Amino acid sequence: MSAADPTANLPVAGALPEGGEGYRSGSMWRLILSVFFENRLAIVGLGIILFMLLFSFVGPFIYRTQQVFNNPNIAHLAPSLAHPLGTDQVGYDNLGRLMLGGQSSLEVGFAAAIIAVLVGVIWGAVSGLAGGIIDTVMMRIVDALLAIPFLVALILLGAIFTTSTLELIVVIGLVAWLVPARLVRGETLSLRVREYVQAVRVMGGSTRRVLFRHIIPNTVGVIVVNATFQVADAIIAVATLSFLGIGVPPPATNWGGELSNGLSYIYAGYWWLIYPAGLAIVLTVVAFNFVGDALRDALEVRLQRR
Amino acid sequence: MRHIPKLSFWRMAGVAAVAALFVAACGSTTTTPKTTSGGTVTFAEGPSAPPSYIFPMASGTYFSVTNLSDFSQLMYVPLYWFGNTSSQPVFNSALSIGNQPTFSDNNTVVNITLKHWEWSNGQPITSKDVIFWLNMLSAATDPNAPAVGSSSAPGPGWGAAVPGAFPQNVVSYSSTGEYSLTMKLNSSYNPTWFLYNELSQITPLPQASWDELSSSGPVGSYDATAEARVALPNTSPAEYVPSDPGTGTSGALGVAQFLNSQSQTLGTYQTNPLWQVVSGPFVLKSYTTAGYVKMVPNKNYSGSPKPTISAFVEEPFTSDTSEFNALKAGSLTIGYIPTQDITQKALLEKSGYTFNPWYDFGFVYFPYNFTEPTTGPIMQQLYFRQAFQSLVNQQQYIKDFLAGYGVPTNGPVPTYPPGNPDASPLESKGMVYPYDPTKAVSLLRAHGWTVNPGGVSTCTKPGTASDECGKGIASGAQLSFRLLYAQGAVALTNEMEALQSTAEQVAGIKLTLSTAPFQQVIGTAFNGCTFSTPCSGWDMANWGGGWVYSPDYFPTGGEILATGASSNAGDYSIPTNDHNIQATHTAPNQTAELKALFTYEDYLAQQLPVVYMPSGPYQLTMYKSNLNGLTHQGIFDELYPQYYSFS
């Protein structure tokens, strides 16, 4: 075996290198992807998310239905070739309604998660890096807000703001940033004493540079994992708000609102108003959780096989 | 007063004869069941509509069936009770504190005598308690009284107040004995109207316990400041108000404001000693701010029959779906089937419930806010209201959303059941403005609007000529309105969504829907909106019902559609209509009375002061089959739990 042999670092069959099992080295991202795709549930989750995105945003271009103006003359039709998932209480095609509802649910989910993560990351990183009284004050604010039950805070904010998709995003984002803030603050506390951070400071690097070039980039693992869970949580939050009647006004809709409407007819036997919307929420939330779990495995150093 | 539909909607009309026929048609052959005393009756409240005001003198914001007929009237009996257990819209002497009043001096003097009833604390109910109410009412409705708190209106207000009407049409009132008093009126009035719509507003209150200005202060005679009356200048016939109504902290107004503030402190209902002194068959035992109410019999109730059940409980629900779940679980003695669950009727009947639709005497509508600075001028145009009404597909709503339980509303006087003699031939004949989208579009185009189906129509021909948009409407103005409606009732939600869709798709009228709890919707709509104090927060507001004629039991509409009336939500104000209403007040005999009523209702059937919506039963009642006393339900949405018993 020559020194130039690319397989030089591979373990020889029957003989383990010192320190235990070894694997082919590569870039960090290749390693992350490798670990991620080893998780079958992650692939299933990713598939479901892709399907839901295509279903919600591309589906309406293929399966065209009237989703702005209703038609009570065809209310409560059972599934048929003309309406594969039947029609709802005011005559909207239910399959088309599900696509429209998916757009709103996913938009709110992604956008609220982005807001939550952005606010949470900056808040947590600043708090952790500043330390002292600033850290204490900022974290007590987070603690105080965390003490308010999530649902109560959502309902309160939802009642204050008139509900549109944009306002739902802001409301959920404003409530959801607390968890990422705590996580990032914890990471920052451990990162700020690392040698490379000390080195930047010694070389005269500004606090801003430390924060944005060295602290936040190194919390990306925590951020990405949390962001996936935030999306799932936001989808549930918007479904909950809509279920409680604080959703988007018609003709807009989302899966939670669809489910809420459907449950009003549970005794009438209109199953097509309940199961599809419920299934869409469950599948999407579970899918994001699968992806989040896999990302955590892939990004968490202690769980990586090296 | 206003209320929310439980399940669907409400309203049915009927004068005594018609109602009696209707009841007979229902085949109410009854046998006397063996009854037992005791037991708790659990009654379902409307979706998101718990009682939230206990003081019987409720302002427009709280003037609802939920707060009055189904709550405070069980504790505070009006001087004159209307309605009976045969569902007839008539004066009920047996349940009244007062004997039938007599009129003299060409109907300009009213003589009132009281039965010898007692308060729950053993004190007699006297003329002083009636005058206590009159003093506070006079102060609370005095246009010259000082504003209280942040309100621009004088005093806490009264939801049945009409400028120039009761008590401003009373020159003086005074006690003539412990159990009698007399009133001198400023003109000769139709005795039917004066009893059914004016004296009906009086509820004796315990002066000896409530006449105070603060919780810690002594009980006195603070209300007496309002008893001396003076004529308002430039009124004909002269209208009278107290010479000294008091202020927010003194006199009669101060007492009314104190009781109003106590009533707004919901968390203290069950501990506040004020509310333990009652005249009605029940007294409050417990209350939560979520709307759970438990009442127990008032052991000192003077009326008859005395309650035999041990407690009457009202359960709150956030939606009709959650109410129906409770009904299915058998936890309600009296509940209702939402129209979307009507297929479950037979199943519930098999499980021990009896079906009994609850009809009442009113009509369903929702108001326009004519005072809104931007959209008000559009809604003031008759052609717009005609176009908008032509987009309300009442027949379809009845068929698809109300499970067939309902009739179209044609005007302000109930037409259901057929043959109601108060309904004019025009109203009885059918809708003046039936669903007609083509006509709606034509009307808009003929008045300077560029109709944009599926979008928003705009005014392209401003001006006041007959083919122009109308006064106050600028070029480029859009047919875009905010419609607030009560949450929790599926049928109402469906109606609003259908109307929104039709209006935009056909005529380019954009309705932006939003929902709120019932109390919030009526709080928004009945917030004293007038042209001098306009409201800009809403364009149309639908609390899901309309009006049940109580305490204006003779349906002349003065309390809801006369200029300046407390419950005239959007300040509809047309002199012809005011004149028509006034004519019903002064009609000298029954023939003239009916003629005046027809003139009034025909005018409003054509003028469309509000958006008429389908009228149906108040609720599709389901009650436990072993409950007696519910064969007939209050035609004014009132409750009679003192008649309930279990067998």
C-alpha cells in the first residue's frame, strides 16, 4: 500500500485502527448528508414534505377548481369522479380546498419558523455573548414569556390582531422565538470561551464580527434542527388557531379551519370533510419531525459516526 | 331585544289566536304525569353567548335575550309580564307584579296598582321600588345628563330607549299609596301600545337595598333627585326629563352608574349581596366568568307557581358543535340540535329526548352602519340596499343551511306562522326584494357604478342625479365592506360565506368577513353610533339573530328603527319612518292601530333599513322526556323554569 493510495485511511478487514472504527473522510456536508440519508424515516419525511409542497402549490395548476366563489347548490356531495374528495358545506370542491389550505398552512409554517428562528437566534446569541446584567435581563424576559402557556398567548394575540395569513405568521412567530433563543444562548455560552473567539478578540475583532462570523455560524446545527421543529409546531399552531375560530377569513382557508368545519358535520357522516384535512396535518407534522430528528443526528457531533 | 340563534336561527310570529291554532296543530294532547319535586335542570346557552350582565337596566351593549330574558328576568320580574306557557304574545297578569293598569282622562293618565309581593329578604315590593326604576331610567336616558366614564352617552343607558318616548312622554309620576302610583302623560296614547311597549319596560328594583352610590356607602334615597321633572325646550308635545338627573357619582344617575359598574364586575356576582335580593322565582347561587350559571329557588317568591326543581343551571358553550356533543352525551336537560346535525333527531328521541322547535316573535336581520364616514354614504342609498338585498338568497339559506326550518323575512313584522294579523298583506304576500342577481347588477349600473364581477365595483359617475352614485360618494369609491358576525353557529357562518361569495362574484361587492363572540358583536354594533358620533370600526354587523319584540311587545319597531333609538344600531334615520312609527303610538282605536302598523311595515319592507335574513325557530329544542313544563316555550324567548318538574 503506497502513501498515495486513496484508501490508505480505510480500515483493513479484520484489523481496527487505533481509536476504534474508522470511516472514509470527506467534507463536513457530505458526512452530514450521508448520516441524514441513512435514516429511512428522514427520507420518508422528506418525501412527504415534497409531496405536500407539490400538492399544495403545483396541484392547483393541474387540478383546477373554483376556490373563491362557493356554490351551496352542490354542498356536501360525496366523493365522485367530478369531486374526488367531495364538496364542503358551501359547495367548494374539497380536494381543491385541501390544496388551498395546504398553501396557507405551509406558508405560515415556514414563514413563522423563519421569524421565530431569526428573532430567537439573534436574541439568544446577543444574550449569551454579552453576559452579565444584559444576559440576565434578556433571559428573564424569555423566562417570563415562556411561563405564559403557548396556546393562551396565541389566542390572546390572535384575538388582538385581525386574522390574515400575514398576521398569523407574525403572531405565531412572536410566540415561537423563545425556544430557539434559549438554545442558541446556551450554545453561545460555550462558544464564546473557545480559542478562536478569544483570538478574534485579541486581534481587535469587533463584537459584531464575533457574533455574526463566529458565534452564529457555529450554532447552525442547533438552528437548523430547531427550525424544522418550528415549522411543524407552527403548522400545528395555525391549525389550532383556525380550529378555535381564529383562522384566516373565508374564502381563504387552511387545514385547521377545514378540519374544524368538517367536525361540525361529524354526525352527518361527511367523512371526506374530516379525514383528508386531519391526515394532511398529521402527515406533514410527522414528516417535519422525522426530518428534524435526522438532521439532529447528522449535525450533532456526539451522535455522528466518524 | 337581541339574541343569538342556537343551532340556526329563531323568530316566529304569532298573536294569540294564531299561536293557539299553531299549538293546537302541533297536537299537544297532554296527560298529567306523576311529578316529583327536586332535581336539577341543565339548560344550554347559545354558542359563545354566555350571560354577562345582571342589572336589569341594560344598555344597548348588553341588551340581549341572553342577559335579560334567560338570566336577569328569572331573578327580577318585570312589572308587567308578557307571554305565557301557551306561547301567546299577550299580557300575562298572573305572572306580573302589577295588576293590569287603567287609563283615564282620554288616555293621558295611567293608574298602576301592585299586588302584594315581597322581595326575597321579606321586604314588600312597593310603589317606591317602581319609582326607583323610573328615577334611574329617567336619569340614564336624559339627553342632558352628564356623560359617565368614557361613554359619550349620558349615564349607563337603556337598550330600549327611544328619544321622546318612555319616560320622556311622562309629565310626572308619583306614589299614591304603598302599592299604587299614577303617571301623567304628555299626550293621549294608544293604551295597547303604552302597556305593551312603554310600561313593559319597568322592572321594580329593591330601593331599600340598592339605592346606594358605593359598596361601602349607606343606602339612602339618592334616586329621588330625578323625580322632579322639567320639559325639554322646543319639543311638541313637550318631553320631560329630570330637573336633576345627578352625576356619575351622585343622585339617580350615580346610583344607576354604581349598579352598572357592579354588574360589569362579573367575578363578584355570586358574592355581591346586591344580587341576592330578588323578586323572581330564582336566586343566583353560582356564576363563573365563563358563563356557568346556577340558580336555586327563591324561597320567598310571591308569584305562582313556586319552583319545584332544586336548581336551574345554564351551561356555556363555545360552539353549537360542542353543545351538541353535550346533548348527545345526555348531560343537558334542555339543549338544541344544530341544523347541521338534524339527522340525529331520531337517535336523540330514542335516547330519551323530545323534539320541540322554539318559535318566537321577532325577525332576523343585520344592520348597516349608516354613520360610517366612508361606506355610510353608499349604504344610505336605497338603490344600493335594494341591490344588496337582491343578493341574499333566503330560500337557499333556508333549504341548505337551516335544514328547512325557516321562512324568508320580508319586513320588520313577523309573518310566521301564516296568518299573523300584524303582518300586512304586502309582507304576507312574499318578499318585496327576492333573490335576483341580475336586478342587483342593473341597479348598480343604473346609478353610476362600473360593476366588476369577481372584483370590486367602483363609482365612475359621482353626483346626485338619478343615474349617479349619490350624495357623498366620490369617483373611484369602491363597494368594499367589512362584515363582522358572531362565531360559533355553523348555519350563520355558512350564510355569511354564501353571501360574501355571491356579492363579489355577481356584483363586485367585496365583503371582508371577520368573527367575534356574540357579546363582542353586539358591543360593536350597539355602541351609540350616530351621525354626530359616528362609528368607523364596522360596516355591517350580524350577531346571528335580529330582534325579538321584547320589551316592545307590540311590533311597532320604535326601539330598533326610530331615529336615535338605543337599539337602532346603524342610526337609520328617515323622517317618514319616524312619522309612521309615531302614528302607531297615538292610534285611537284598533282599526286605526292596525292601519298605522301596516303603513309602517310596508314602508320598511320597501326601504330596507336593514338586511333581512331568513327567520326560523329560536332553537330546535331537545329536552329530556321526563321533564314536564316545557310543552310550550316562551314566545319572547323567556324561560319558565318555575313550571319545570321531573316525572
